Amino acid sequence: MEIEECKQISILDVASRLGISFKQVSSRVYEHPEHDSFRIFSTTNTFKWFSRDIQGDVID
């Protein structure tokens, strides 16, 4: 599978397969229950951990 194909996989699906759950806080934003500054953005298939200034996509 090529990198661009992998980036099309839902980041929420990857988190779920790894046993990590997120709660939906708006129509497009999901939050980690133990780290409220860790967010997943479903429209861009990206994440950001605001308190640590870490961000990326399904591959990062």
C-alpha cells in the first residue's frame, strides 16, 4: 500500500483498531477522554495535541 493510499484511511478507524477511544465534541472534532487538548479533526483526517504542540495525520 502506498503512503497516499494509507493517508486515506480514517484516523478514527486507526485509533479504534489500536484500542484508543475518542469522544465527539462537535460534528467534526473528537477529543481524547484523558487528554482534552488532544483532538482529531475528521474533515482533514489529522490530529493535534495542543498542549504539546504535536500534530500530524494518519501516518505521523
